[in-house]
Amino acid sequence: MKDLLKALCLLMMMAGTAAFAKNPTNPTKVDIQLTMRDGHQSIVSAEDYSRADEFTKRIINYIDASIASLKILDSSVEAKISISKNSADTFSNSIIICKTEKSQSPAEVYKGSCTVCGVSSAYSYLNKIMKDESLGEEFNVHVKRNGDCVTLSW
């Protein structure tokens, strides 16, 4: 029984690896301008990050993680970041990477959207998100690759 379970787990891991492996004949190219902050790539400079409050730092970290994930996956996926001002709310503070599906249902309505291609524009849009009082205590940020840039929608 244990051997069967081990074999099943190994098979599932191999299938997952094959499903998300890069296709060498069609490489993805993403040239989003990122800066180095503490040895990691970030959409904001180290100075802007150090000036940000804890909630803004959390948003920056989530967006950085989403962009890093989208860089290694193909362009048919997007990241959905669920953010709560309560950092202890583990179910609302999450990143979901999912395949973008073209459906017949109406498109989602966003309160705002922006395309980020550089570090300075990223920080100005983060401030725009933070100042939007209509978002409330919990909100979602959708991160989608758009060529060499990233589109943020909230």
C-alpha cells in the first residue's frame, strides 16, 4: 500500500513537472524592468521600499512574487493577489496563479488598471492603489503579462 502511494505521488509530481516545463522551441521573453533589492528583483527601488509602510511592503512583495512566477510560465496565465489589511488573515493574503480563460461571461469590472514597464511607474501606481478608499479592508490585484510589461488591475 505504501509503495502504491509512493508511486502515485511520484507519477503526479512528474506529470506536474511536464505540464509546467518550458518549451525550448518557443521560449518566453519578458523584459520587465526590475531593480535589485536585497539580492532579489523588485518593481520598486530599495529607497522606495524602505520608505513604504508594512502594508505597502506586503503588496510590493506579492507583486514581485507574481511577476517572478509569470516570468517562468507562459503568457496564458495570470496571478490573482488577494490582499487583506489584516496580515493574520491567511486565506485573504494569497497569490493564485491560474490560466486565463476566454469565456462568454461578462468581463470583470475593475476599479482601476495600469500597465507597468518601469520602476518609477510601478511605485506611482502602487500609491494610486493605496489611496483608493473604495477598496475597503480586502481587495484583489490581478497581475498579467502584457508583452514586455505587466498590467495591474484592481
